[in-house]
Amino acid sequence: MSSRSTRIYKFGGASVKSAEGVKNIAAIVRESTDNLVVVVSAMGKTTNALEILLSAYMGGSEERWQLFANLRSFHLDIAKALMCSSDTLLNERLEYLFGQMHALLSSPPANGYDYCYDQLVCYGELLSTAIVSAYLSRVGVDNQWIDVRTCIQSDTTYREAMVDFVTSGYHCKKSFTFNPQQIYLTQGFIAGTPVGTTTTLGREGSDYTAAILANLLDAQDVTIWKDVDGVLNADPRIFPNTQKLDFVSFQEAIELAYCGAQIIHPKTIKPLQNKLIPLYVKSFLNPSASGTKILHSDIAIKLPPILVLKQKQVLLSMSPRDFSFIIEDSLSKIFALLYKHRVKVNIVQSSAISFTVCVDDEPQYLPAAIEDLKRDFVVRYNSNLELLTVRHYTTEVLNEHIGNRTVYLQQRTRSTGRFVMDVKER
Ligand code: ASP
Ligand code: MG
């Protein structure tokens, strides 16, 4: 390894949604004098488009060819706008990737939804990094493209892969030598398995990739470049008068991510905290502004009320059919079933013979979980709810946001209030 310090930059979908975005990345990366690993997500809404393509493919619909053609032209148009269309290496790489996608879409789906998801949806990141890498080279920002699947190794839990840090550390150190290369460019969100298949790390998982690489390469820091000024105290698309937080502790950040703050993927904090690597969240529209620094802090950092809204929630109540107490023998059974079906539990509440959980309404997983639970329990549920978490609440903020809305379930500690309510028109 060279003596320069290593930094990780992560650019999400919004920063690469157009040719202008890619040009902006070049401007930011060019300024760096350190060793840099640049992690890039799929362009714009490509992952959503790939999910729609996947449904068409799984359902055997011929519409998949049109959806595939749209994705292809979206990427080729951006390459063209970046004046990379005469770049033979890029063209070959893109044609190779499109060829693989075509072959996949031509063969019948096998091994289930989650497996197919990862084999198809990974192309978003593979295509975007191919284009960004070629553009950076074209404008003189020397970089090496790395297929992250050869470095980050995971198990075969498709769509939510568990990373093997030991094996990945070994491969990462071999690939990212920084000798003499100073800038590497790679994909977020995806990983490889020992059996040669592709996995994904969960939606918005590129932040997690950046944190994994930082941990394994002992980086000095990580910067997540976004289209907002930093971590705000609420989502500005939902709440008015938001304010930027200058400093946030790792502990606060993990709590926020857990309650559903979209600012960073929930798994991102642990690899950073474990090695005390600070995380900056900054605006790619205003790169010299300070953004937010997420760091280890022994002293409490004073924060304003922070609002986190989780939508598409379902409240599930379960009672044993024979009136037995819920705690004694049922809880482990309930959790084993929810875990098996990958249902994410956001709140739990129990009484003598009933147990209630607030969970994400994930159509791939929840209906099967409910069917399974019904074998042992009477299951009732309310859907189309939202979960509002208010960290560091004040009475005024609770009055403003809860007021006299119907609350189905609430939990309060001294620092945090959580409320499950009907959806509010905003
Ligand atoms: N492209 C993936 C997604 O949209 C991963 C990411 O953006 O972090 O979920
Ligand atoms: Mg994204």
C-alpha cells in the first residue's frame, strides 16, 4: 500500500441520473489527491426499472423486450451525451453486459425470485460503472474499473446477502493495492458468492458497500455524495422547514437508520463504527459545503427534534388459539416465522394473550408469513398505515404532527416517541 491515505466516495443513483451528473462526479473526483475508491450506484431509477423488467421476465411476458430496449437506450444515450460512443473498450463492455442480460431474459426463470432478482438487477451497477469509468478516463481522470463481485464475497442469501468480511478483506487488499493506481471505480450494492453467482445487499445497499470497503481497506473516511446538503432532521419531500444536522454520533445514526430514515442504509454504520471511520454526507451540488459528519462521540451531541416517517406499514396482531399466555411459548415461534419470511419488524408490543408487531408491507414476503402464522395464531391486521418516529421530541412537535390523529399504537421513551397512524394526506 502507498503512504497516501485512502478515502471512499459513494455516488448514488441521483448523482448519475444524467450525463451532467457524471460530469459532476469527474469534477469532484479530480480534486482529490488521496487514494480513492469511488463506489457508484445504478443510474437514476434504473434499479426500479430492472425490478419491473424482472416481473415481466418472471411472468413470461413478451413486454420484457421493450423494457430491456428502454434500459439499453437510456444507458447508450448517456454514453453518447458524454461523447464516449466512439470508445471501443466501453462499447465492447456495454455490448457484453447487454448480451448477458439478453441471454438471461431468453432463458426460463430458475431458482426462484430472489435468485433471479440478483442475477438481473446487478446490471444497473455494472452498466453505470462502465460508463462512469470510461468518461473519467476520457477526461483525464485515470481510474481502474473493478468488478466488486470478485472482492466482496457473501453467502447465498439472495437479495439480502451476508458479507464474509474475512474472505472479502483478503480479496480487497489484493485488488485495491493503490500501487501505482490512485483511483479505483467500482459498483455498490452487489457482491459475489463462492459459487460464482451474484448477490445484492438490499435496496440502497451502495452505502453499505462503501462502509465495507472502508472497513476492509482501513480508510480514513467515507463520503456519501447526495442531492441534499447533509443529514436533515426530516425528509424535505414530506416535512417543511427542515434543518441540517452538522454532527451526528454513530449511535444516533444507527437509531435513525433503524427507524427508517432513508438517508443511509441501516447496515452502513457498523463497519464504520467498528473501526471508528467517520462518515461525511455531502451535497454533490455544493461540494465545498461542510455537510454532516457522522462520528464516534462520547459526549452527547445536542440535536433538534428529528422526524422519521416510515410508510407502507402493517400492524399484525397475533393471539394463541388456546388462550395460552403469549410470552411463555409463543414469542420465539413468532419471531422464527417472521425471520424465516424476512419480514422486517419495526415495533413490538405484547399483552397477556396478544402480540402486536408493526412491519413493512413487503408483498414478496408478508402474505406468506401471515399464512404461516395463521396455523398457530388468530391473526388480525391493519394495512396502509404509517409509522412516525420523533427522536428528541418536544410537546410542540408532537402536537404539530400527531395532534388528534388516530394512533393505533404508540411507544414513548424519554428521547423517542413512535406512533402508528393512518396515512395522512400531505
Ligand atoms: N441501485 C440500488 C438501489 O437503487 C442500490 C443503491 O442505490 O444504493 O437500491
Ligand atoms: Mg440509490
